[in-house]
Amino acid sequence: MSGREAVATAHWRRLDGEGSDRCTLSRVAQGWIMVGHAHWRDEGCDTTLSYDIRCAPDWRSLSADVAGERGGRPLSMRIEATPMGWRMDDVLQPGTEDCSDLDLSFTPATNLMPIRRLGAFAGDELRVAAAWLMPDLDCVARLDQIYTRLPDGRVHYASAGFAADLDLHGSGFTTLYPGLWQGWVDDA
């Protein structure tokens, strides 16, 4: 067997265009892994990607493999944390040396890691620097993010020029990312 214990599977559809995403969270001996598949259409270009995101037991992002097609062209990348910063296909990405999280711009799955580290009480706040895979999928840049627990159990997310109140499932996966994603979660 693979040594994976599935915890939950999230299913999302895009609200800002055509697209969907499905991601399964599993416990593994070394921490956590999320395995997903996303498809979307942007400006007439179809993109289909599979992704594996590995996290430490404390929900720190470790690495991700992303593969698929964009506009009929094959695409494959490995993104990993190193002591000097995040590397994308062995190329160090400038400005990522203190980034503790990885944010894949094409999926809400990567909000899970900081949400799982966020305190449980209303008003608890977590400020993180994320290594953000840019929407054009060609580089990783620093993105400062703030997660704040709200009294009703939702989480307020804020980054440069963007803010939203996220609805959550007990697993930590988002079920509503206003204007961008909506979905549901199946427990394993």
C-alpha cells in the first residue's frame, strides 16, 4: 500500500470563469500530501494540471510537483523549499528566502496549510510570506498574506489588493472563496 490515509476530498468550481479543481488531503508518515487535478479556460487557452503538494507535520509547505498541459503544450515543474529560498526547477526564485508557505495561484487547496496553523479563536491572526506561483505559471514570487479567524468560524484572508471572507469545512479546506471558487468537501 502507499502509506497514505485519506482525510478529505475537496471539489471546487470556478466562479470567475470556466474551471474546476479536485484535491485529496492525505496523512503520510512524513506529514501531509495533497493530490489534485485542476482544469480551467482563460482567454481561450485550456489548462489541465495535476499537482502534488507535500507538507511537514506542522503544515509547513515543503514542495510541489505540477504537470499537465497549457494551450496544448506540456508543462512540468517542481517547486521546493530550500534554506536559501524556493526553487522552481532548480532555479532559486528571488525574494523567497523567508517564505514559509507555497501558494499555487490556480487552486484554493494551498490556503489549507496556513488555515491549519491558524489559532482556533476569533481574532487569532497568522501573517505569512508565501512563495506564490504566479498565474502565468512561469515564476514564483513573494506574496504577503494575513489570515484572521472570524467569530462565525470563517477566516478573513487578505493580501496586496485582495481580501475575502472564506467559508470552511472542518478539514480546513475552503468551501466558498467569494468571487473565485465554490465547492464542497467529502470526508474520507
